[in-house]
Amino acid sequence: MTVAKPRRRSLLDKSLLYLFSFDVEADANRQNIGFVPGGVRVNIQARPNLSRVYHVLRDRSIAGTGSPAISGTIEWGGDWLDLRDDDIGFSDVKFAIRTDDDAVIYGTYPVTCYLGSGGQRRLIKAGSDRDKLGTEKEPFDIPLITTPRFTTTSKVYSWLSELQCMGVGRIRVVRNEFRRITYDVYSLS
Amino acid sequence: MNVSSKYLFTLQLDLSPTLVGVFPDGRRIDVRYTGSVITDATQYAADWRDSYTALNVGDEGDGSTDDLEWSGLTGKVISGADSVLIRSDSVAAFAGRLTIRANDQFLLNTQLTGAVDLLVQPKLKDFKGGVVKDPPVTPPAGTVDTVLGISFEGATSKQGWAEEDLTQEAFFRYQLLLRGTLVAIGQVKFDDRGLPQSAKLDVAVIRAVARS
């Protein structure tokens, strides 16, 4: 006789713990590989040492855990982006953080994002500035949700290696250029 | 199986390594790549002159990559990154991504992947301080022979409505890189801290025919 499993009546409730934020200043000279089967391949590099990692409230520790907050620069970063013909963007991001106290934290995350209806075509279309996506006054923001993971051997930040993190962010587009990528990073706790 | 190879070009890489740390699976090293690409005239002539002639003397071929021509590649590695893992079993695992800009401005998205067994290196006994430790997580200083897989992605079509620098197209010149099965064979040089410093790799297309 089989026993019916009881129906689940509650969510797997998790709350988010804010860890840190980062702003990546994208190199304006993005590498347009071109039209490949299924979409357009674009490689973007971070401008070294101009990209900041910070606690948005400037706290010195993570609320609730007492772990030291992270502050530093993104020493290098690369984003290998596939702007697919169905207006979905996929990318594979790798970067290294150099903290102000000289620790190295290696980070990686995949990205899946919706570019909006006709977004792929609009992002790469030739034309005058008026035809392009985003202006200085009204930039176009592409929302992002990611699942970053971090690795470090620094004893100060080793707690970060143990976490599955979640990033909520955006890519800011001005005249079809990827200008700045901003993320708030949380852990699921 | 019959396997043969033909030389395409030489990849000369300068590596900027940063040691991330030693983890349970090994030693992880962040690497950034720059460098140059050039087709060596002597090797090119040795591997391609005969087949190129054959291709143009009435051999129409079967449409496979064997029929694709190759006229060499010269350019620069404009960016690249890797997270090299020197595993605790003395295997170096590479998973690099590079962008090559050819002299005609064509961009190639490049992936360099594979594993190098540091214990079976024939030159291991000649390395400075070459005693293998247990666990051997630090390769000895010197050069190690390397065979890696390499693949390329580049524009295969163009669209007139797109931005100007998206209107490049591979045509015949790069088809062999985009369609062929390729390997990178050469040496990686490690310094006495166990960090990779440079690599010289000859990229070749492989032709393999299964025995019937």
C-alpha cells in the first residue's frame, strides 16, 4: 500500500543578508566578436582599478554576523556575453577583488537576462545617437539577477567562500554602450 | 585510428599571474593573458604547400574541413583571463578565454582548455629543486610540455543594419579556425614560485580517420 505524501504547506523560507555592493566601470572599447550562430558575441572587460567594491552603508562589519565588511577594487574582470537572437542575454563573468587590506577574492557568476522586446537588435543597431539605446540623461537599465560564488584563502574573508550568494543588479546602457554594471550581493541565510 | 596534424600558427602568451591561494583541490592562480600570434613561414610551408597545390589541381574535395584553405594568421592577444588550477594530484587545469585581434581587425573569441600532467613531464628531473612533494601542489620552476584544446569563435555572417564593427565576416580566411578540431602544443614556463609566466603554443588542426 502506498502512503500519500502530505502536501507541502509552507515555503522554504529564506531571507537575504546584505553583504556588499560593487560597481564595474566597463571598458568602452568592447570587443564585438560579431554575429555567431544564434546571436552576437561581445566581450567586455572591466576598467582595472576603477571598479569599486563597498558596503553601501559604509558599515565596518556585516550586520548580524560580525564578519568584516568588504572594501576594495576590482583588479580585473571579464564578461563573455552572448546577445541571443531571442533577446535573452547569457554571459559568464569572472573577476578578482583586491581588498583594501590586500586580500584577493576570486568571483564568478553566470548571467541570464532579458534584453526587452527587440533588445538585441536595438543594442547593436547602427545609426545616430537618437536611434541608440539610452542617453546620458535617461540611461537604459537592464535588470540582472545572478548567483555569484567567491573563493579566497584570506582568513579574514574565508566566510565568503562558504556562501551561495545572490546578486541583484543592472547594466546601465548609454548610446548602446555598456557603461556601468552595479550589483548588490546578498547571501541566503 | 589515423591521426595527422597541420600547423596553423604560433601563440606567444605573456601571463600575469596572481596567486589566489591554496585550496583543498589545489593551488588556484588567476592569470591574465596578452601576447602575439604569428604564422611561422617555415612550418607553414612544410605543412601546407603540398596540400594547397593539390587543392588547386582538380581536387574538388568532399566539403569537409580538409578542403578549407589556410593562409596564416598574424595579430595580437588583446585580452584574456584564466583561473588555472594546479591540482593537488599535480595536474595543471587550464580554462582560458582570450580575444585575438588579427591584423585585418577580425576578432576571434578563443577558448584554451585542458589538463597538463606535471608528473609525466620528461624534463621533470631537470627542474630546479625538482623533487616532487607530497602533495605536489607547486610545479617546479622551468618549462613543461603542454597539449591543450583550443577553439575559436568569430563572426560567421554580417548584417548591414548593425554597428560598423559588427559587419565583419569570416569568409574563407578563418573558416578552418571556426570549424576545425584544433590543438595547441608547446610549453608553459613556470617561475620558482610555481606561477606560470609565459607560454609558446603551436596551434594545429587535427585530422583523424577512424579505422573501418
